[in-house]
Amino acid sequence: GDDVCAICDDGGYITCCDGGCLRSFHLTEEHGKDSKCPSLGISSEQAKMIIDKKAFICKNCKYKQHQCSACGLLGSSNLSSGAAEVFQCKDNDCGHFYHPKCVSELLHPGSKLRASLLEQHVAAGLKFLCHVHKCSVCHGAENKDDMNMQFAVCVLCPTTYHRKCLPSGIPFEGKEGLNGYIFQRAWDGILRDRILIYCMKHEIVKELGIPRRKLIIFPDAKKVCVPKGPESAPKEQDTLAEEELLDYPSSEPLQSLPSATVQNRFCSSNPMDSFAPSSLFTHPFPGSCGWLDD
């Protein structure tokens, strides 16, 4: 699973979804307080039950509704229904889902014919390796044993670079430039054997020192048609619990910069304080956030 919370891009006491999306979350406000993360907002009692069972399934995975990592729109990922709209990358360690058209245009930006053919194949169920697994500059693969060939992964969109290929506009430290202040966009030591970045596609908000984020979209359980069957149909008590733990208010978020991370699925640590000044966070964090900018 992911080393950082999908909401705040920070580590600490996070819990990984076992449903296939590989995302991790701060379950409670207490778990996310050091990261100034709004968390999923569930109670400590519910969180303890989830952690003890080691079987946390987010609502996206439970109801097979996932956001496209390219356009951000929510679509059915239920392959057994025959009406799937978004499809997951074939890499076992990748939690990205895409519309066939979106991933085809990412993989073949210079050829409408090849993109069209791949779109048809993905829609028909052909497995694919998404855009994230090749460097956006040299198109080479990742080699975690070579520091220069480790990936720098944007947490807002499917953009990846080798360390050696990182554009100069994605610095590890903020600094004064000819055209004003250049904000930090890359962090070591947060992801395992990788670099966390906000790529140049996302405008940095001066007051926050990071980009604004769109909401992570969870499906409305009351409007989702769940396939019949003992394994796929949620139990009544599970549905109630999930609605309580995942239906939290949405609004324009503030956000702290990434800090420490953790290596385990369920673990507690004392992450570093946010890189952003505490004066920016005089009120509790509202809402949640996701892959793409506004």
C-alpha cells in the first residue's frame, strides 16, 4: 500500500485499503492531527475495530467505483458487470484506474490511430501498463537499486521522472529566482525508494506552499447498485458503518506539506511537523483531497 495518506500526502498512523486501490488513509482526526489532516473522520472505536481486523476496505473498492487518475471522474470499475468504465493498471503495485480513452491518450499522445486501437482493447478488457511506470523524459523504466534511476512520482497526476531526469523547475529546496520565489516541489525520505513531487502542471498556492487539491470522490452507497451474491453484497451493518466513516463534509481544503512516512500497513510514529507555518492552520482542516488540481 501507499506510504502516505491519500488525503494529505503525509505519513504517520495510516491504514491501507485492502480492496485493491492500495491507498492509505488517516482513519481518525487523532491519527491525522500531526499532519493537520482532516482524515476519514471516523470514531476511535470504529478505527480500533478496523485495525484489529486488519481488513479495511474503502468505499470506492467496496462498491467498485473509482476515479480516473487522468481526468478525476468517478466511474464503475466492476469488471464482472460488463459495464466497467474505468480499468486498473496491470502492475500489482499500482492503484491507478483510467478510462480507456484517457490512458490511451497518455500512452500514445502523438498517434491518434494507436491511441484509438488501445482504447478499444482496454475497453474490451486488455491489460495495460499505465503511464506512471515510465519516465516522462527518457521513457525508461525504474531501477530502485540505482539512486539516479529511482522514480519521482507526482501525487496529483500520473507524471513520473527518474531522479536524473527531474526538470530544474522541480527543486528539493525553495529558493529565490529571477522571476520570484521558487517553491519546493520534491521531497526525499517520504516514499520508499522514491521521491514525492508536485510536478509543474500544478500551480503552487503561495499561502500554502503547495497546490490546492480536488476532492477524493467516494460513491454514495445509497445510489450504488451492488451486484447480487454473498461475497459482493454489503451487509446491513457494514453499510451503516461505512456511511458513518466515509461520508464526511466536503469543502475547499487547506493542506500541510508532506513530512514523515511509515513503512507498515498499520503502525504508529511521530511524524515531523509540517513544513508550512502553523499560522496557516488556525482552524480544523475541512474536506478531503485527491489527485488533480482545480
